[in-house]
Amino acid sequence: MEIGLLWYDDTQVEFAAKVQQVVQRYEEKFGKAPNRCYVNPASMPGEVKKFSLNGIRILTSPTILPDHFWVGVEGRKRNVTRETPEVSEPS
């Protein structure tokens, strides 16, 4: 995932409710539903490392700070055209 919404929530609300809140905000901001959510392993309930919640794949990453949620769309190829720079042969 290259672009997403980073959300901070240190409240004592249930984990699933936090995910639903950040998903709702993502949909409001970007007009589409995310399919990935990354969280710090310490933020994940229990010993679970990954699972799905309402079609959103929840994964752990140690690079995400505790109490943060990074949501976005992953797995879809972007339609990006890049020009290849011309390279000349060495003389």
C-alpha cells in the first residue's frame, strides 16, 4: 500500500469498533472502501496476527506505531505511465 489514511485512537473502545470508525472516515474522505488495515502487533487483540473484518484484511506491522491504524486499498494496479529516460551509449 503506497497511500492510505493514518488514524490514531488510544481510547478503550473495542478493537472492531475502532476499525469501523477509521473505515467510515476513509470512505468519507476518499469515496471508496479500503480493503487493508495495518496495525502494530501490540494493538491487535490477543495473539492474532491477521484476520478479516467486514471484508477488510487486518494485518500487523511493527512499523506502525501503537494505537495507530493505516487503512487503504492494496492489490489493485495503478494506471501509471512512466517515461523511460534515454540512455546514451558510452563513447
